[in-house]
Amino acid sequence: MHQIQIVNVGGSPMEVFLFEPPTSARPPQPQAQRPGLLLLQHLPVGHTGLENDEFTLRTAERFAQQGYVVAAPFLFHWWPKSADLQLKREQSRDERTKLDLQASFALLAGRADVDQRRIGAVGHCWGGRVAWLAACHLPQLAAAAIFYGGRVKLPMGEGTPAPIELARQIRCPIIGFFGQEDQNPAPGDVDDYSAALQAAGVRHEIHRYAGAGHAFQNFPTPERYRAEASEDAWTKVLEFLAREAMTAR
């Protein structure tokens, strides 16, 4: 179960889908705080509304079952939900995304049941790129996980640097998951991601999967889904977050 909260971002109302841990996963003391997680959506389904995005909703539920309070912001609130996907791709701007991330983080951090020192970010596909941006623009972030995020080497918006050029702003550890058959990002792009993080002194780990391409965790698209790679990545991301975000800092 989830609730939807509306947050005003630059004059545009943004839906944020909120998922709480089930009763069995909540701390025994009512006043105890939980870790939080920003879950950042993928494409193409998510552009028409998170209510139509089975993957994001199911993934958010899965994280909530592990004890996280999860916030999944609808990043394409700047356009009508019926607007063409290509238009949204072309008109997306990192400065707007930065505002979305700051507002979503503030929403989570402002909850009495969330420890603001223990908020991480996870993103898939389009959201993987956004998770990199979150690590760059949210210095309070405890950890970030990037699943096959493309276009990290490309800017979005006039006068805006490519996210890879902002690596030195990252203050949290990074984990990345990529398919060796993916072309966006291609294996060479992933090499560049890792090199940029290494040069910036960012603690990170990269996992690559042979026989997997883009969106290998996306179970609603059977032609892309790779169960073995997906479950291995799921185990690894939970271990990473438990180490970096679940533990009190």
C-alpha cells in the first residue's frame, strides 16, 4: 500500500508515491526512525504516471518490505501526462531534475519516522542517471545505486555540465549495475563512469553481467528481463544499502 503526496516544485505540482514498511518490518519502539530511500523512475512506462508503472511500484514495495520508507517522485510532472515521450526527453533539464531531487529529499528528511542521515537513492535506466545527479546535488545522501543509467556523459539543458563532470561533488559511496550487452550505457561508458569516480576519490563498486542488456531487472518486459542477473543485483544492492544506509551514522 502507498499514499501520494503532492509537492510544489518551481510552481509545478509533483506527485510523490510514499511506501512505508509493513508492521512486521517496523522498529519495536514507536519513536524509532527508519532509513529512507529515493526510488527514481525509468522509461518509457513511467512517463505517463507512476500509477501506470508496475516495475517502479513493485520495486518500491520490495524495498519497503526491507524496512525502508520509500519516496518515488514522478519526475515528468513538468508536462501533461498525455504529452509525447520524445518531447519530454528533448525538453528535460538537469536544473529542473535537481529541484525535483531536493524537494523529494526534503520530504523524506522531514518525516518524523525517517532518519535524515540514512537516506539513499536508487535509480533504473533514466532514473539511474538521475541517481548519479542525486549523488552530485544532495551532499547529505548516504548512498546511491545506479542501474544501467545512460547519458551520464551527456548534458541535459543549455549551460549545464554532463553529470560525469560533477563527480567531484559526490560525497557518498556509489554502486553500479550494468549489462555487458547494453549500448546505453555501453561497456566503454561504464569504464568512463568508474574512471571519473576513481579520479574524484569516490568509493564505488561496479557489477557487470554477461548475457544481459539494458533493463535486465525490468520484469514486465520479458525480452529484456534476466532473472539470474536481476536477483544477484538485488542481493548486492540490499547488502550495499544495509552497509551504507541502514546502519546509523
